[in-house]
Amino acid sequence: MIDSNNNPRNMFPPQAVAHNVNELKHDVVTLIRLQFELFTADVRETGRRLRAPGLLLACAIVLALGAVPVVLFALAAGLQILGLSPSLSLGIVGVGGLIVAAGVAAYAWQRFRAAAAVMERSREELRRNVESLKELFLQDWSLHRESTPNHHD
């Protein structure tokens, strides 16, 4: 029997063990829930802290995008100085720019997919682990106790 303070000292040993196991299960589930809450809070905080640097990076990208046409025109002008026609110079620089852009985009896409795959793998593993722990710790231990031949009430 459990006294009024939820103390298993008046219980038979198998009942006390079952009671302590149930308390342990509850504590582990609570710990897991709190760990997820901490992780969620950390993700929110990281997002909040990344806003200003992200805005600065966006500004830098806009400035760089504005400078790219100037650089490409300068390259085309350099080719004209070497004796190529204006249209041929612009065509060569334009095709070269597209080839470089396609290569960078393909590389970036590969990196994005690899990064996403790692997170998906981790997320799925974490989900499976949590489900396994829930099954382990939330199962009805009283059914196991009742099936034990030396069960004392």
C-alpha cells in the first residue's frame, strides 16, 4: 500500500519496485519533454539572433548582384579592346557568365540536398528514439506484475 504521501514503504517489494519503475518512467518522459522544449527555445533564439546578420548578408548580396553586370560589361569592353566586335565580346562574356552561374548553382543545390538529408536522417532517428522510449516507459507495467506467478497484493 502507498501511504498518504505517495510513499511505497508500506508496499510489498514487487509492488514497491513497480511503483519506483513507474516513477522513473514518468521522470524520463518529463526529462525528454523538457529537453524538447529547451531545443525549441534554442531554435527560436538562434533565429532571432540571426535576423540582423541575415539582413546584412541580404544587403551584401544585392550590392554584389548590382556589381556583376558592371564587371561583365568591363570584361566585354576588354575583349573589344583586343579586337573583337562588341556583339561577339558581349556574347562570350554572357555565355561565360551563364556557365559559371550554372556550375555554382549545381554545386549549391548539391550542398543543400546533402545538408537537408543529414537533418532529415537526424530528425527521423530522434523521432524513432522518442517513440521507442514512449513505448518502453508508458506501457502498462501492471499487466506484467499480474502475470508474475509470485504476485503479492
